[in-house]
Amino acid sequence: MSQRIIPLHDERTSSPKLSLPGEAVQASGLLRDLHHRPLRDLRISVTDRCNFRCQYCMPKEVFDSHYKYLPHSDLLNFEEIARLSQLFVNHGVKKLRLTGGEPLLRKNIEVLIAQLAQIKTPDASPLDLTLTTNGSLLTKKAQALKQAGLNRITVSLDAMSDDVFKIMNDVDYPVEDVLQGIQSAQDVGLGRDALGHFSGLKINMVVKRGTNDQEILPMLRHFYGKGMSLRFIEYMDVGSTNGWQMQEVLPSHELIERVGKEFDLQALPSHSKGETAQRYGFKNQWGQIDPALGEIGVISSVTQAFCADCNRARLSTEGKLFLCLFANKGYDLKSLLRSNASDEDITSAIGHIWGLRDDRYSELRAKGQGLLLDQGQTVNAIKRVEMSYIGG
């Protein structure tokens, strides 16, 4: 089957430098955007490189041997990331998630984690520090990550079948090596929240109809009873390079119907406002929810938009702030950092940017406000930032 690849929209060099707002915005923890959404979650991309070539994220046809990655001097250094993170926490952020590309490719990533683990919230509440990885380097890195202060980890795994998994990662990487990484993470305790409670590792599976949806039940059978959280993510129209089509989306409600034919599920309440996943627990033989069996979640950003409660911002690997996974522009915080701007000035800039936030792409897509063509089959030519640049 032929794959339609759209040329890359390179946001890395197109954002204008920021100017400071005329009116100062203080860090009060009460920051709200135009839809009254708070800022609670910051996702930090630490590298634009990855050793996988998943079609939904970094297709080989675009990210080939000729693709020019950012030079190291353009990346935020660890001290800059830590400084910005503290300023975001002052504004109300409760969770920091490190992403990529593949974040474990960033040299000495455990040094950054140790710096972030020292950050204090204004009310001295624990900060949730987590990381998303493809698991390829996890066996080697798990102990160092835990010792550095990482609370939790999420591993991306799109199939149990080795043949299907190799099709998905497109670099012939074996599923067994990822499973070994997951076991290593579990062995060192990378499944505890900021309060020390064991909540299980998270496993993320992007579901693409006709490619890996036959792997849903094998995935569940493998992880059932292991106390982990398995998240199924609808294949999304992120960026401009993956040739996304609506017919390749498996709606979450259909996925739950499939799963319910084999497993006895019960809906669970959200952990917190703004949580992206709809959660389901497994019932045991007595009809009671048993956390030891694990849980599943579905992330339905295509068919059931959750923009109304979105409290996430994203910091790119070279210091641009993006307000939505589907954004088409970023705000250059690195230029402020490297122009010797004060913490107060940068805090004010962040507050001003978030205060004017109006992003709700998935909600508008669902309402059909000019974002889809051909009866929902293809996305139009809106140029959006690539997921590999700002993390998932």
C-alpha cells in the first residue's frame, strides 16, 4: 500500500523572538487562559532525535539519513531547562514530563532529572516527575533514572507481535528488548507517584486501524494481572508528515466494545481534572475492581475531544513554548533566557502567553469548522508542528 508523505513544516527556525509584555504578570498559581483553563502540566522535549522511525511520528521517508537535526548548541542546556521548569512550577505546574524524540538519547539525561527533582512547588507539595520512552534504552538506564529522582515512566509499545512491532518502529527493533526494559523499570520501582504510592507503569499503544489494531487483545492478555496501566491512543493527525486519514482511526468506543467481549470492565473516575484518558478497571471473579489486575485507558483526542479541560503546555528541545499538540506556532523562550532576561521577565512572558491561549484544535475539528475535507477522510493543508519536535 502506498503511503502519502507531506513535506515537513519546520517550525524550528520560524518563530519570531519574543518581546516582553508591557504589563507584568506575577506567578500566583492562578493563571488561566481565555477558556479559564489552568496551567498544570509541562511536557519538555529534550531531543529531536529518535532511534525508531514510527510512521505516525517520524516516518523514514522524511527523517532519513539526510535530515538535519538541531545542532547541540541550539538545544536548551540542562540548567536552562531546570530554570524554566521552576518558573512554570511557580505558575501552577504540578507535573513535568520529559519527552523527545527519544529522551534517553539525550546524553546524561539523569543529570537533568536530578536537577528537576530538586524543584519545589510554592506550597511544598510533591512534584510529579515522569518520562515517556520507547523503551529501547531502558534496561541500561532504569536504575540511574530512579536514583536521579524520576517518579514514574511511560513506555510506548505498539504491538506484542514481533513482526507487527517491527513494522510499526520501522527499524527492525525486537519487541522482546522493550519488554526487558519494562521489566527493568518495574524492578527498580519506576511506577511510584510523587507521594511514593505504587501506581504501576504506564504502557502507551497508538492504535492504527488496519495496521496494529489486531494487537489490542494480545497486549491486554500479556499485561493483565501485572498491575500496570495500558493506554490506547487514537491515531492522531499530528504534524504534516504521517499521511493521516480518518479511516485509519479506531474510535475508542469501538475498542472498548472489543475488549469488553473478553474482559469484565468498569469505568473509573479521573484522577484529576484535565486527565486525557478515560479509565477502566478490571473486575475480579467476585465482580469487584482489583487494582492488582491493572487498568486500561483510552485517549480519544480524535473522536471525543477533551480540549475544554486541557491544562498542558509543551516546551520544545530548543526552547519554544507550544500551547497545543496540534499547534502551528511556538513562542521563543530561549531568546529570553539567552538575552539575560530576569526570572521576573520570563515569568511575565509565560503568564502573558498562557493568558491569551485560545487553542482547541480537536474540538474545532470535531465540530467540522473548516479543518477537514473529503467527508473527514483527509486533513487540509494546515501546517502543524511535528510531534517528534514537541513530544506526545
